Amino acid sequence: MKKIALSLVIVVVLALAGCAPAVTPPAASEAAGAAEPGKLRIVTTVSPITNIAYNIAGDRAEIVGIVPEGVNSHTFEPAPSDARRLADADIIFINGLKLEEPTLKLAEANAGDGAEIVLLGDKTIAPEEYVYDFSFPEEAGSPNPHLWPNPFHSLKYAEIIRDTLTARDPDNGEYYAANYEAFAARIAALDEAIKQTVATIPEENRKLLTYHDSWAYFAPLYGMTVIGAIQPSDFAEPSARELVEIIDQIKAESVPAIFGSEVFPSPVLEQIARETGATYVDDLRDDDLPGQPGEASHSYLGLMAENLRVMAEALGGDPSIMAQFDTSNIPGEDAAVEQNQ
């Protein structure tokens, strides 16, 4: 099957100005530097990682996520105030694999004595497991960093977080271990629900053409194929030839739906949909948690359930299976988590 990379410049001004808060539980923490005595101070980046950290740490740590939801994590530039947050952190959890390079550099420059910077992605897969694709060609030197859509990679993130927290705070080790075991059980249930949902999608429809190539580690696991991506990391404008090629491919393969972003509008995708007759679905999510802070759906588990619902509905499957999946956070909604807005 021919694979085509298509480029698109995305305007992000409205997203930066209007994104909703990405707080996992409803309560916000005090300003950075004001953590309760004895509690670990944790800084994270994108909201799925922030939420996974919360599911393990619960109310035994204060967590700050510095990448707002609705912002392109590849181009996010941390604010000067984030340097203070990073300087006050005991542990800094970063996805790694070159996803948040400006944040990593700021963390390395400002981390305090004894602070630990943990690159979750680098500890989860080995170089021979890296995926290079439409958005992340091998010649550019950066593998696809979007590991978390694969539930088992997210479980590995949780394991690394558990072990890191336990080493720094052994008195709460049993609490972190219990949360991890509960999270692992939920991941097993998520895996089963995804399998059941994908099985309802006609085999010829199990194809993903997306706004950004976030599904490279998900699709092979569940028998789906990523046939293209609209938004590579360099944001180059698509050529007329590329546009014609991808339209021809969609027609030839009878792709029923193409998926845009809930954050970034895509007139190119709308044009492709008009010319091919494919359904244009603009609410597939990369790292923007669904629902509102405090709602059960506002979680990593909710993110995955919502994305599978959207895929199934657009590709001819049964979206109701994911509606039965429990997306609530393991520790409940009592801990304080702050996320940049």
C-alpha cells in the first residue's frame, strides 16, 4: 500500500487563546512552591501524562501540568513562569522522544538539586521499536513520540511513575502500588473494549487518515492501518500534486471517513472530503481530554474511549461498546492538580 505524507499549515492563535483548562480532578493546587509539607511536587507536560501521574500519585503528591490542552505539544514554548515550577519540582515527568524539547531544555536548566527528570517514552520502548512515518520521517531523526494511544505503553508509563514515586516516597509505596494495580486492571478492560469495538468495524474500513499521525503505535496493535497524515511536524504547505495523490488514494481505497482535529480546523481536509465523498470528522483527539474537569470522562481512559467511539461511528462500527467502559480516575477526584491554561 502506498503511503503518502501530506502537509498543512495550522493556525493556532484561537486555540492558544481559548483552550479550556486541562485540570484532571476539579480542585486546583496552590501556586508553584506552595506544596503541602511532605508531599512530592510533580511537574508533567501533556494532559494524558498528567492524568496517568494522578492515577498513580492520587492525593499523595501535588501535580502541575505545564502544556495546556488544545495546544500543539510539538511547538509549545514554556512560559517564564514555568521555569519556577520546574525549579520547585521533585520529579519532572516528560514524554521524551523529542516531543517537548523546549520544556526539556528548560527543565535541565532549572531543575533543583536532587530533582529527577524522567523521560517516559525513552524508558518505554527501545530504539528498534521506534516508528518513523508520515509526520516523523527517519531522515529527520525524530521517531513518532505518540506512545500513549497504545494502552500498554501508557501502562508502562504508569509503572515507571509508580517506581519513581516509590523510590522517592517509600512510606506511600503501598498506596502507589495499589493505584497501579487498579489502573492496570482498567487498562486490561480498555484493551478488551477496543478489540470488541474494532471487531465491529468492517475490515475494509479499518483505515485511518488523520490530521496528525498520533496512531502509529495504536493501529498495528488493533488491526487498523494508518494510510496518511495531514499535519507533519514541519507544517509545510501541501503541494497540489500531494493533494491530488491523496484524493486519488482515498477514492481507490474507498476510505469512508477522514479525521480532523477537535482543536485545529482543517480546510484542506474539508476539501478532500468534498472531492472524495468521504465523511469529514473533526473531533478525533490527540491529547485533549474530553469532558470538563471533575467529570469521569476527563481522563486518559476517557480520551481513549471517546476516540474509539468517534472512530467506530465514522467507520461503520458500533460506538456503544465504549460507552459501557468506566473512564473514571482510580483515586477519585480529591487530589489537587494544576494545568496551565
